[in-house]
Amino acid sequence: MEEETGKPRASNRLLWVLGVVGVLVVAAAVTTAVVVLNRFAEPPAPAALPRDAVPAPLGKRELCGIQLVVYIETDDGMTRAAQALRDDQKARRVLTETKAESYERFKKIFANQPELVKLTTPDALPAAVHLVPVAGTDPEAWANELRRRFPEAKKVDVLDPAGLAAKMKTTLPPCPPEGER
């Protein structure tokens, strides 16, 4: 009689173990599917920030995201370029900096090098138009376009503070989505 009662107990245990293994296999399959599908899904697009391309002075703003800087020899040339760029759909923000404003910022940046500041004059520095691109803009392609569009520009740079910090193996404070602090 013990054999008979032992057999059903063994069958119940076997069914119970098979049920638990089945549940674990299904859970593993679902987890794997979620991970694989998320890997191939496109990341969510960044929220579109409003364009405000009316030229405004750079002032004390600190641009911390990717930006393009168009350096122009004269303040008048910079003003004309800034006005032309207000209608460029790649520009989310257009900020201006006169030669005198560039010099003031230069003095603050190099305050610990008084000899360098003493040797530099406002005329030595160009005026600049700082551009914050619309999300999704290829900054290098846009810079090439701006070089062709503004041959009077001394230079057009793409500045990526995060990329520069990574190369220098340092960490910057987080940059808000609008690209300025």
C-alpha cells in the first residue's frame, strides 16, 4: 500500500516541478523578447524645443550644448550675418557677440594670464554669431554650408563641450535640453 500512495505523491511532485519549470521558461522567453525588441526599437526623439532665432546678444549666457560659431571680422558683418541666419530653419537660437563683447569675455577667461590680456586688444578678436542648432541638425554639414554661404567669415567652428570633455577625460555638469545655462 505504501507503494501505491508513494506513486501518486511522486507524480504530483513531478507535475509541480514541470509546472514551475514551464513558468520559468515562459518568463525567460518574455524577458528576452522585451530586451531584444527594445534593442532594435528607435530611441524616442528629443522633444522639439521652440525656435527663437531673433538675434540676441550672447551676454552672460553659457552655451553648454553643441553650437556653431561664425567668426566675422567686423561688427557690421556679424550683424548682417545674424539677420540672415534668423530665417535659417536649422537655427534654434541666434546669439551675437561684438568685438568689444568678445574682448570682455576674453579678459575673463584669461584673467589668470595678465600678460596675454595686456597684449590683446578688442580689434584683435573677431565678432561672432553663436548658433544653437535645431535637434537633428548635422552640425558638421551645417558648418560646411555656412562656410560657403558666408565667405567673409574668418572661420566657422562646431563646438561640442561634451565631446571635448570626453577627450579630456573630465565630466561637465549636466546641460539642460535647451543647450544653455
